[in-house]
Amino acid sequence: MPVFDKKRLCLAVGLVFGAAFTAHAQEVENASNFGDMNTVSQDMLNRAGNDGNNFLHTNGNYEQTRYYPSKQINTQNVKDLRPAWIFQTEIVESLETTPIVVNGIMYITTSFNHIYALNAATGEQIWHFKHKMGPITTYCCGPNNRGVAVYEDMLFMGTLDAKMLGLDAKTGKLIWETELGDPELGYSETMAPTVVNGKVLIGTNGGEYGIRGFVKALDYKSGEVLWTFHTTAEDSTGVWATHDATGRDMLRDIDAEKAKLAEMGDPYKTLGGGVWQNPAVDLDANRIYFVVGNPSPDLDGSLRPGDNLYTNSLVSVDLDSGEYVCHYQYIAHDVWDLDAVSPPILVDVKNNDGDMVPGVLHGGKTGHVYVHNRDDCSLIRFSEAMVPQENMWVLPTKDGERMLPGANGGVEWSPMTVDEKLGLTYAINLHQPMTYHVESSPYPEGKLWLGGAFKVIPEEQQWGNITAVDYHTGKIRWKVKTQQPMIGGILATAGGLVFAGEGNGMFKAYDSETGSQLWRFQAGAGVNAPPASYSVDGQQYIVVGAGGNTQLNYKRGNNIIAFTVSD
Amino acid sequence: MISFVRLQFVGLAACIFFSTASISSDAVDIKDKLVLCESCHGGEDGMPVNADTPILAGQEYYYLYVQLKDYKAGRRANPIMSGMTAALSKDEMKALAEYYSSMEWTKIQPEIDQELADKGGSALGAGQCSQCHSKYQGDSRVPRLAGQQLPYMLQTMKDFKNKVRLNSPAKGSLMDSFSDEDLAAMANYLSGLQQP
């Protein structure tokens, strides 16, 4: 149930925003850009993949292909791409937002849960919302936020103090607020929600704190929780799998685990299983698909016997009821935090008989793209490794064992993109060698609970790459190396381009067929946010945040930059 | 309500600070308890009676609350504070944490060994302490270290290292990788840091 006192909150919002509105009164008229379509219908959201004006979903559409259908900006003219405007937020901190654009109005978020509404053609501010953060926040990897979701005339944002907010899109006024979990126990929100058929879908962070993970659906009008799917099953033991999805032995001591299970019972209550990124929605089947992150404690398996279902898995549940449909676990009983974070993508794929079937793609921290059958979640194939793999799966020790990828390896949370005409998916990757150390400690009630340490090996080189993978075969089509490990996201467009940014401030466009670099721009701070695209008055823009990243300590900034091709 | 109005005009750090002040636990009466705390941690001036006793005045709310919980649960072992917290309820702990965090930070004149302190700067760099502690001024669950009592800080760092203070396992492994002299150097540096 929402814990929310309407009277008190409305008063609070009035006070916080009263001054802002008077100060920017002339800018509020920009709200007329909403035109007649000041409301986002379910139909618009369903058709977002073919919408050449708006950018309505964090990952472009319900299938999460991040493919923008306009080709005004293309391989021929991308060399003329120039900044149209730069907007600077008040917060100079890690920026992971995907701008959402509705009929010429852009919504962006920053670290610490600010939202800005901007005129998407000019970059002028329309309104600014600051969440009143509670005194208790517990979060891993920076005070990030990855954006809002839109539905009818409302916006939705999850907060670092583990709440979901429903706001008026026109004014930025808070309408309702629901607590999703207790931040004292390690729950927090950084992902953007997904809205479908009046339901606001949200996961949770906290896999580093011994939470019990979930995906929840909330009523968009009231904030009431409609259903909760727990990502750690009450019977989390599974099938005692000895090999991972790629057939490699994980060196589990199953007898010792079984003895521990008999002694302590099922560990599901503090087993972690965060969900960091948006679910994909299959509208026809009325199902959603999401991936579940690592078990808690990350490196110490001795306190959590069993496969730890459904950590490190692709999971599908029914959209209306939240009931389990199917799952596929990549790494049972993971002790390396090489978990599943990047959002799944729904496309048709060739199965092993050569027939096209509805599929699901996921890019793993292992460095593989996994290709699934959408029907039963089963694995059809996995791609060649996109980053070096060595010594897998050596068990962590007290003094540390080197294994590649390091725990920030492969695809991380960064969303992939797909060009279905080419049958290619594009992933940005990290290569950051680490040693894995284990040191057991009991559940610390909401404090960082890694069960050891990941240590970067300072003398080894780190780098990143962009990799194009043919998902019908699992073969790598092309690969481009970057100076630094990559985190953020990638966008493909019908103009034959993919766009991705780097920690050193470079934002680049590549030919999606060949990987040749066609354009670059120095943004002055780490470009570690997923790019988006939209059009206003017939003019196409590419937009991206340049604010750096906490996790990899890339240079911080506060810029939202929109690019267009000059006439 | 004051916190809201200020929130409008001040920057980020202040936003977090003022929001901590707006927790309402008026319902809990901590007057009697405070008399006891003050006998060691100091009265209105927030000046601890002994140098082995930490400054609480102006410390982070969430950090203080967590310490009280951890003393009570035995995750942080200390003969004095375990006794002090044994009978406290969560609401009382929150109210005590709120009381101390809303006070001004107490400035002391620690006896710093400057030569050691100079070495401390580079040890802090090697430990990547600023990754979480930033400028050592504290933020929510990360405590303020700048200007904390020197003997206390050194002792608690050793307690992390020697697994007496178990309430932050990751910090135990971290302190393990430093010699006692490094710890002393860092403590001297941090204790000597004043507000920017």
C-alpha cells in the first residue's frame, strides 16, 4: 500500500515550487508545445517503434530495440552534425538519463532525482522538480537516475530513497508517492520505470545489501501496488546446476552446499536479486521479460546454498498478474557478480532449425549475447565472447584470484540496440581486469555485503569496445576498440548509424553496417548515458547526457546536448 | 517547514543536510537518555570529555543511527556503548541521532604530528578513501572524518583492522592492507582537516 499523506505532500510541493514558477513564468508558456496531444495514449506507446517524432520509452519502444526510425540524419550527412543547444543542470554528478520526448517537450533526470522539462527544439527550461530526499538512502554505484516514464498526462520516477513518484507532466507537480522498499535495508531506485496499460513497472537495486529483489506493478493513477513478483523464489535451490549457460564448469561443491542448506534453510529472504533495468513488454502474449542481478553476498557463496533462483536469470511473468511464466538462469550460484543487468530485447530470431521464431536477446557481463526462445525462455545460442575471458570459473580466495572478465565486465547495465534489417545487435563493453577475493561475514542488516572484494589490477590495461553481433548466428560482425571501458548505452537509427559515448568525453557515430567511424564530438565530460533521437518541426535531433560516471570515476559534468544537421 | 524553503535556494549538499533535519520523531522523549550521553560526549558545546570519545555533534544522522543499531546488535563491540544501547528502541535511536546531527560540528584543537599527517595524504590516496568519503565531510551513511578526535579515530581504524569493529566488513579488509604507521598517518591527516 502506498504510504502517502496527500495533504501534507501537496503542501510541501506547493512550497518548494511556488518560487520557481513565479521566477520562470514566461517560460511556462512553452507548455503550449504540447499542442492538442498533451497526453500520451497507450496507442502512441505501442507504436513508438515507428514514431519519427517522439522518443517515448527509455529504450525506444516496448521491444527495447533502441532503434530510431528516422533517417534524416544518415551516413551521408552525419559529418555535418552540430550541437543545436546545450542545457546545463544544477547537478554536476553521474548522468545516466535517457531523455524522453513528447511532442517537442523533453524530460530528463539527474543524480539525486531532479527532473527537468525542456523545450526540445531550443533547450529552454520549462520546469524543474527536486525530489525531497528522505534522510536514509542506501545505494551502490552512485546517486544515479536513468529517467522517467510517460503515460497520459503523467510522469513517473523511482527515487534513491526507494519511492515511486507520479507527477503532472505539464507542471512537474507531485501527485502521489509510494514507498517500494525500506531504504534502511538497502532498497533504492535508479532505473526508469516502464508504463503499459495503466501499470507502472519497476524493479529495485540492492543486490549488494542483502535485499529480497522484486518487480512491482503500480496503478498509474493512485500509486497503489497491484502485484509484486519476488525475484528470489521461496524455494531458491533449483536443479544444482554444475555448468553455466555456455557449458563451463563452475566448480561448485554441491555436497557442502546441501549440508549448509540442511543447517540454515533456504536463504531467499536476503538473497539479493536486484532488477536494474526496464522490462521488455510482449503486447501480444501479455508478458514482460526482465533480467535479475546477482545474489547477495556477491562473492561469498557459503551463506547461500543452491542455485539462488532467480538471480542471474532472464525471467518472464504475466503482465496482469505478475505470475511466473518461465526463466533461464545463466550462472547458478554466482560468486563473481557477472550477473544479468542490460535490458532484454524482443526480436524475431532464427532458431537452430533455421526457422524464425519470437526471440529475446540479452547482453551479459560475461561478454556473451544470449539468444532465447521467447516462448519458454530457453537458450537458442550464445555469441562469441566480445571481451577476453580467462581462468573462468576460478573460485574467489582470500588473497584473490585473477579472472577475466573482471566484475565490471562485458555489457554491464548499458542497454544494447538492434538493427533488425541487418540482423545485428550492438553492445558496448568493458574490459577491466580484476582479482576476486572472498571473506565471509554475516548479514549486516542493510549495509554493504559483498562477502569479499573485487580489486582492479592497476598494472593491467583497461579498455572498451563496441561490438556488432549477428544474433541469427552468434558471430561477431565487427568490433571497434575504445580507449576506456564503456558504460552508458547505444542507439541505432534508420540512417544507418549507431551512436555511443565514452568516458573521455567523446561522442561518436559509426556506420552500423561496417563500424567505420563517421563523426565525433568532444563533450567535455564523460558521455555515459544512453543516446536518444527525436524530431521537432520536421528537424531530427540526436540527444545525449554528458555528466560522467561514479562507478568508473569518469569526469563529471552536467550537460544535456542536442545535435542536429546544420542547413 | 523551514527546511523546505531553504531547499529551494541552496545547493545539493545542503539539500541532503536539511532534509535530515526534517525527520519528525517528536513523539519520542529522549531527555533522560541524553543526560547520560552528555556525561561523556559533551553537553551543548558538543565537546567530548575524553579524547578517546568521538564527537557526535554535527555527525551524519544516518551514520549515527546505524552505529547505535550496530552496538546494540553486537556488530560493533564496545563495552561502554554496548551497555548504553542495550535498552534503546529504534525510535529512541533515531531521535538521539537526529538530536546530535542537527547540532553544529564541534571544532577541537587536536595534537597533530605534522610529519605523520603529511604522509597520511598519500596513504589516503593509495586507499582510494575519497571514493566514498569524498572530502571527508560526511554524507548520510558515510561519517564525517575531518576534525574527528585523533585517539578515537586511530583506535577505530585499528578496530576495523583487528576485526573488533565488524559492522563494516568491507572496511576491515581495506584497513588490513595498511601498516599501523599508515593508519596513524591517515588519522593525523584527517583529524587535522578543518572545514573547507
